[in-house]
Amino acid sequence: MTGSLFKGNFWSTDILSTVGYDSIIQHLNNGRKNCKEFEEFLKERASIEEKYGKDLLNLSRKKPCGQSEINTLKRALDVFKQQVDNVAQCHIQLAQTLREEARKMEEFREKQKLQRKKTETIMDAAHKQRNSQFKKAMDAKKNYEQKCRDKDEAEQAVHRSANMANQRQQEKLFVKLATSKTAVEDSDKAYMLHINMLEKVREDWQSEHIKACEVFEAQECERINFFRNALWLHVNQLSQQCVTNDEMYEQVRKSLETCSIEKDIQYFVNQRKTGQVPPAPIMYENFYSPQRNAAPPAKTAGPHPARRGPLPVPKRIPDDPDYSLVEDYSLLYQ
């Protein structure tokens, strides 16, 4: 900046007024509050990043994600899980970085507070001295004016007593007038002394006010610059986090590009194949077919149980006791 704007724009025609100074102090307090708010924002963001990182870490390490996959897709999944783990670690690291930035903001805030305290202490003393001297000057002025009024009354009394025959009474009035004139001279000197002292105090206060304006403006320039740079750095850190995340996920994409459907299918076939001959067709077998009498080729060692042969065809011999005709059979018990 080419010149101070504060020192030329925060005055008041009232010598006792601190409206300009108070306006600057209020602005600096607001600036300090804004830095505090950004500091708290960084801490909150750090907590969010840390929680997200830890949650992502638990997800990556504890939650199954295609754990039974094989070959190239399995390798891609392993890369994916590892990169998610890396992203989680990056977010945890970002949380630590943000806390460090919050600490720097706090240190800057406290440094400016101490610097301001020195100037504010000087200005408070200057204000008190100015106010005190102004009061003394005004009291001296009141006393001087009162003495002037007393002298004027004494003069008027002397003029009114010019034709009085009482000589002694006139002498008293002349003594009172002389005394009042002396009092006026003394009060006038005191008044002028206090006015001169007030002017010296006013000049000192004005000089300190200018110095304070220059210090406060320099501080405000420094604060705005620091705040701006801190915010710029913060968004750069967030952008870098996105870039880093994308680089890690790019590793997953590259791994997926090497994934081969044909190789994974062939790998599964080679590892888990069970045979190349399908089962033979199941043939129909008539229960009464003579082929059922033939013993099937043995599948396992050991005797096979005998199978019952075909039933004999009954003959219609009325006298044969071994057979009964259907018409001779009854379900009723006789």
C-alpha cells in the first residue's frame, strides 16, 4: 500500500470522542473472531477427515469384497482394496495436516493479540490523560469565567457607589474590585496553563492515534494476507487430496484393464474341472423284460442279491389247488 488509509479517515471533531478509534478496534476484533472461526472450521474438517479415513480403513480391512474371486479379477480386487486403504490413510494424514494449519492460525492470532495489546495500552493511557487534562482545562475555564463575572460585578458596585457619602464603604468596594482583578489574572494564567497543557496532551494523543492507525492497518493487512493464504492453502490441500485419490484409483483402473475374462474362465476350468465324459443316457427297462434277468456288470466288488424271476403264467385248471381264478375269489369272508 502506498499510504495509510486508517490515519486519515478515523477522526472526530469532538476532542473527547473515540468513535474512529473504536471503529478500528471493532474491526480488528471482528478480524480476530473470523480467524478463530476459520481455525475452528479447520479443526472440524480435520475431525471429519479423520473419521472418514478410519471408517474407510475399517471398511477396506474388515468388509469382504469379492473374496472368492480368482486369477486376474482377484488381483484387480486386491489392488482395489489396497488403494482404498491408501486413500483412507491419506484422509487421516490430511486430518493431521489440517490440525497443524489450525495451530498456525491460532499462533498467528495470539501473536497479533499481543502486538495489539501494547498499542491499545498506550492509546488507553493517552485517552485517559487527554480526558483528564480536558477536564482540568474546562474547570480552569469555568473558574476563570466566574472570576471575570465577579470582577465585573465589583466594577459595577464601585460605579454605583461613586456618589455615596460613606467613604469607608467605598474603600471596601475598591478593595473587593482589586481582589477580583487579581483573582481574574490568576485564574486567567491557570486557564491558559491548562489550555497549553491540553494542547500538548492533544498533540501527543494525536501522534499516538496516528501511530496506532498505522500499526493497526499494518496488522490488518498482515491478517488479511495470512487468512487469504491459509484459505488458499486449504483448498489446495483438498484439491491435492482429490488428485492423490484419483491417482490411487487409477491404479485400480490399470489393474482392471489387465483383467481377462478368458483367462479367468480358463483358470477356473483348470483348477476346478471334474471330468470330460458326461453320464450315459438312462435307458427304459421293462419290469418283465428277460434282459432284467441278466446280471448287470458289477460296479463294485461283492455279491449281488438275487432278483426274482418272472412270475409263472397261471393255467386255468379247475382242480389245481395252487391257483384260484378271479371269479372264485371273494373279498367277503364266508
